Amino acid sequence: MTAKKIERVSPRQGYDIWSEAYDSTPNPVVAMDSRCTMAMLSPQPGELILDAGCGTGRNYSKLLLAGSTAIGIDFSYGMLTVARRKLADFRADFPVLLADLECTLPFESASFDAVLCALIGEHLSNLGSVLKQFYRVLKPGGRLVFSVYHPEMAAAGIEANFEQQGVEYRLGAFHYTVGEHQGFLAEAGFVQIVAKEFRGDEELVRSVPSAAKYVGFPILLVLTATKQSP
């Protein structure tokens, strides 16, 4: 049997390569995130939401149904290309912009009612700085919903990966504990910080059969926090 070729790439390179197949790749963490994280965000009519690391725009249909408006940013041109195609299909005019979360965000302070950042944390080398930017662009009383691969997944050596044409691409990961996530949020100025973990279950296995090995195992961590009001 020929050994599978493994190639390590940067997250930006990886998502550019993965972009066209991303939405059709079975992924238990993405499936759990889609099920749980948007429910915790609970977007409301008329809200302006920053989708930070919007990827292929997989959350846009739910934002549209809720009557919210969104601005999406991502560092992968390939993922944004897919997101723009979806928005055209939805006949929605959400702007999506090429931007790096680890740079100063291209928005004025106190611009957004909420920030959604889903499954990007493992790619952030300076998480504290990113969270401070989220705090800056939120309106007073605004909320952040931040989901990541559960730290126990990371500790087990699991990272974002996919296979194409016989090559397994691995995108690497920075590891933060639950406590470190909470500490960085507090340092950024956030209050009402809540961390909730989600474990693999039978509902997940029905949607992603390969997730059977994760039943009972924590696979997703979602943190919610609020910007202080004056």
C-alpha cells in the first residue's frame, strides 16, 4: 500500500486550496458548530454583525433568515470567492472583505451589535490582540460569540486537515486552554464571560457518521462575552 503523502501548509494556503470542497467535506466540528454556535449568537432583526473569519459564508443563510445584516472578513481569497457566489445565490448584499484578523480591523470603533468568530481561534498566534480588536469594534453592550476546536481535541493532536488527490493537507494549530481563552477575554475588557463545551452525540453521528469515535468526547468550545456599557 502506498503511504499517503502529508503536506503542511499555512492556514491561508490551506483554505485557498480547500475552499471549493470545504462545504462538502464531512467535518464533525463544523457540523457541531453549525448546530450550536448560531443558536448562541441568536441574531436579531436589524442587527449589524461582523462575521470574523466568514470562510465560505456558511452562516449567512441563518443571518438572512433572522433579518440581520452582516459584514464578512476572511484572509483566504478562495473562501471569499465561494462566499460571494453564495451571496449572489441568496440575492443578498452582505459585503465580504479580504482582511487578516491579526491586523487592525478596518472598521471604526463601536460599529457592530455583535461579532461572530467561528472556528478560527486555532489559527491565531496572538489571540489576546485579536480579542481586543473585537472589543474595540463592538458597540457598548454588544456581544461576542467565539467558537473553537475544543482544547482537548487540540491536546490530542487533532488539527484542521483535509485530503485532495491523495494528499493530506495539515494546517497546524495554536493551543489555548479554556482558562487562557477566558483570561484573554477578560484582559480585553469583556464581561459576562461564559464558556460552554459540546460533546459528540448521536445526533452528530447521524449527520457525520465518522464522528462515532467522538461520542462523549468534547469537540467544540463556545465562549460568549459582552462589551461593558458605560
